[in-house]
Amino acid sequence: MTDPQIAIMMLGIFILIIFLGFPIAFTLMALGIGFGYYAYYDPDRMWRAYNRAVENDADTWTQWETWLDGFINNRIFDLFVNQTYSVMANEILTAVPLFLFMGYIVERANIVDRLFETLYIAARRVPGAMAVAALITCTMFATATGIVGAVVTLMGLLAFPAMLKARYGISFAAGVICAGGTLGILIPPSIMLIVYAAASGVSIVRLYAGALLPGLLLAGLYLVYVIGRAIAQPSIAPKPTDEEVGDIGTGRLIVMVITSFVPLAVLIFAVLGSILFGLATPTEAASAGALGGLGLAAAYGALTWQRLRESVYLTMKTTAMVCWLFVGSWVFSSVFSYLGGEHLISEFVTGLDISPITFLIMAQLIIFLLGWPLEWSEIIIIFVPIFLPLLPHFGVDPLFFGILVALNLQTSFLTPPMAMSAYYLKGIAPPHVQLTQIFSGCMPYLAMVLLSMATVYVFPQIVFYLPELIYGR
Amino acid sequence: MTKFVLFIDSVTGWFGKAFAWLILLMAFGMGYEVMMRYFFNAPTSWAFDMSYILYGTLFMMGGAYTLSRNAHVRGDFLYRLWRPRTQATVELVLYIFFFFPGVIALVVAGWKYAARSWRYLEVSVNSPAGIPVFQFKTMLVVAGMLLFIQGIAQICRCIICLRTGEWLQHEEDVEELEQVLIKQAAAGHLDDAERIARGRDDA
């Protein structure tokens, strides 16, 4: 077998082990070490000291020792520690635990309830007011926390029953919450984009600037759909009676907005703004966001010892999960490309003689399919890097590709049969709500994600406008 | 054997949880840097090194803790359909072939790497402040050792499961909010779940 074929075998074994459900980070590490040992094997390094010991008639113990020394005298070990260390000292990934911590604190800050109520009252004259309020709450809350499951379950417990009580269609109400909650991994400052930046080498600030308009475009599409559907089909989003709306004066409403909407909005804009305008690095902005989140939680009387502990430990677990995946992936991929696997793939794909648009569609289709069984972290850290070396050949900007991937991965939460968001909602919904009703509620949003991807492809300026405006070309 | 597993869990759990608090140090440290830079025009020389040292230490020390709580990502779409005994058999084999090689390599190679750094008490080259990094490189070895003992505990878990047909539950631990809520709902306590969601559970 030639080396590139062995590389493909390595990839094959890896995929097999994923299917068996073993923790992926360690599988990658072990395969990297094993195949790397073969790839970097150098008989001279291995046997020199041992042979000399044997020639000199050294005692058995010394012979063993020189053998062992020779055994671990392989460049894969240096490569391994160097790659691990480069994850440990990575200046982009430092923002990950801080953003996670901010998210965990904000999700425990008792904010959803207030925000939803305020937005509902503010939007009560709009068709489908409750769905609109739910969508905006989801979007804002998801942007600030970035944790899809938490947004969907919290909203599912607070806004969903309220919508059902107001005689909203079950599917309609479910779709809003599932799709709105998923926006958190797309709209900056999202952790997924940091991870993509670390995996691809694209500047994180450019990615944030590039993702902002597509993210807002998608949220805007959702909003138009919700209002449009409520007008076209009033039966699924009935107008509240005057009695249900209650009588709340403008003054009272302003107070509510100031105490619930404004602080969270300020927090998001401060974090994002300071990154985009170069006032702070993402890491610094994230720590400011974390401190702001602590302040917010304290102001809402939600900063208990118990919740702080939970946030701290959860931050640890999720950070370790993401970063160990990086350790494994970088070891694996450097061995894979040293063996020539990367070259083989790129020769194969360029040999197919396909147009850039076919390539893009195929790549996105593969990522879409991977989104069924896998989570976004695995897809971005392990599989997306396989496509990255192919991008220059097809003249695709990695920034542009990253935004398409980010949009695409929205679908992985919404596509049956593995739609995570739908399962989260089902998990906390009243028993009479069927999973199929939730699925059918998600369908229109899938169509909108595809529509937004097509729009971004046709008008790439949606992605490039802000980065070029702020940072130049 | 059960006691041994729980003991290892508590050891790695202690390390993971203790080092998790570094996140607060990170947030306040970086916050201090931003404040000094903008309000006092006196940026610190150590903040950058501090940020990655704290971050790197944090996640390296959490690897074993995360493993013990089964929180490392796995593609478990088939796995979760199997009976516990099947799961344990597969996992036992996979731990031996796909866990220990990497972890042992981490300890051995990390040792050489850290020893070199200790020999001249290496400091960071990023700033003139001379922030030491040899202790940071030692984390490779410590993390590897923690993972190693946790790996042994995981193997014992598999063996226990093979014997009893049930997975040994790990100690009480923090859970993602959505898991807490879904569990409450599954147990028929929708109103409790709602109370937690409104934040009225402990306030």
C-alpha cells in the first residue's frame, strides 16, 4: 500500500470508530499517534543506540533501556506535543471558555421571562404578536448565550404554553421556538464562528463582521414569514381580545423595556461592537461580556452561589470537550496530510473537473448530511478542514465558505429525523404535542435557510460588505 | 471495584472543578487589562500570556473530569440503541486500542517536552515581562496522567457493566439546563420545570 492509501485507510477506520460511538477526541489522538508512528518511523533513530549497546555487550537492563529509548525516539511524539501545545496556547480559542461562561451565566439570569413578556406587550398590535415576541426573544437570547438547547427549552416552557393558551397553531408556535433558538450559533458573537476561525485560519473579526448581515437576513426572513403567515392565516395566530392583552400604559411599558430589553441589548452590542471596531480582542470582549453577564445576573437577583458553581463547571466541561477535539483533530490531520491523504483527496476532487458552483453545492450537501448524526463542533473541527485546502482551487473565499457552513448548520438542528431543537422542545412540551407537529413546524424554516444560502451565494456582498467596509480588503 | 471507580471519579472531578474556577480569574484579569488600557492608558505586559496560560490549563485539567462525566462528544446515534452490555463490550475494546496509546504518548512525550522547559526555567517570549511557561508545559503531563487513571476507571466501569448489565452512575454533577428541564418534564413535573425556567426555584 502506498502512503496516501494508508491515509485513506486511517480516515476509514476513524469513521468506523465514530459509528461505534467512542469519544471522538481520543480516537483521533490514538489514530494520529498510531499512523504517525508508522509515517515517521526511522529505523536509524529506533535501532542505533540499541545496536550499539548490543555490540558493546551491555547488560540486559541497559539493552532494554536503549530499546525503549529508541522506541519513543520517533518524530510523531514531538509533533504530538507541539500540536497539543499549539491548541493550549491558541490565542483565538482563549475566547471560547469566556463566551461559554457568559452564556451559562446569562441563561441563568432569569431574563427570558421578562424579555418575552415585555416584547409581547410592545408588539401586541402586530399580527401574530406572541410569535413575533417569541422569535425576537429567542434571537436575542440565543445571540447572548449561544446555547441552543437552553434557549429552546426555556422558551418552550415559558413562551410555548402561552402561545398554545392563546390558541396558536401547535406547529406554528413550535417552529418559531426551534428556529429562533438555533440562531444562536450563527449570529455573532457565536462560539461556532470562533471555532471555525481557529480551524480555518480566517480572521475571527472578519468572520464576525461577515456573519452579521447573513444572520440578520435569516432572522429577518423568519420575522417576515411569521408576520406574513399570521396575516394570511389568522386562525393559527388569533388576535388577542382586549381583555387578554390587558391595559398597560406607555409609561409602564417603557419601564419594562428599560429593565428587560435594554440591558441585554446593551450587553450584546457592547461585546460585538468592541470586537468589530477593534477596541478589544474577542478574548477581551468575551471577558467583558462575562463580567457584564455577572452584573446582569446580580441585578436580576439571580446570582446565587449554586448558579455560579453550575456555570463554572459547565464552562469547564464544554471547553474541555471542544478543545480536546482540537487536540485530536490537529494531530490526526497533520499525520493525514503528511501521509499524502490531503493531496490525494484534492487530486481526486480537482480531477473531477467540476465547476465551483457544483463543488460548493456538493460540499454543502455533505455538510448538511453530516449534520444529521453529528454535532456542529465535530463537523467544524474535523470535517470542514478536509474541504478547506480545496477552496483556492475553486476560487472560493474561506470566509464566504465559513458563512455558508454556519447557515447550513442551522439545518442540522431542524431537519428530521435527528433535529435536536425539535427533540429539546418535545422534551418539555405538554404531552399532547406530537413530535411530527414540531417537525412540520420546522419545515418552513428549513426552506428559509436554503433561501438565505442561495441569496448569499447570488449576492456575496451580503457577506463581504461589512468586513471590507471596516477592515478594507 | 465500584469504590475504586468512584474514588477516581472524585479525584479527577476535584481537579476539574478546582481548575474550572480559573475562568473567573480569566474574566477579571482580562477585564482589568481592558480597564487599564482605556482608562489609565497603562496596558499590562502580562495579560496576553495570562489569558492563554489560564485557558490552556483550564481545558487540559478538565479532560479527565469531562471523560468521567461522559461529556466528550461521541457519535452515539447507533451506540444509544444498544443494550448496556453490548455498549460495554465495544467500549472496553475501544478503550484499550483507541484511548491508551494517545494518552500514554501524551504522558511520555509531554514529560520530555516539559523536562526540557524546566531545565532552563523557560519564560514566554511574547513580552519582556518574562512570564514563566515551564509550569504550563507541565500541564501536558498532568493532564495525561489524569486521563490515564480515568481511563482505567472507565475500563472498570465497562467490566462492572458487563457483570451487572447496568452502567455505574457517576457522582452527582452539574447538568446542562436543558437536561435538567427535560428530566423534570419527563418525570411529570412540568410545573417544576416551568418554575426553574422562570428562575423561581431557589430565589
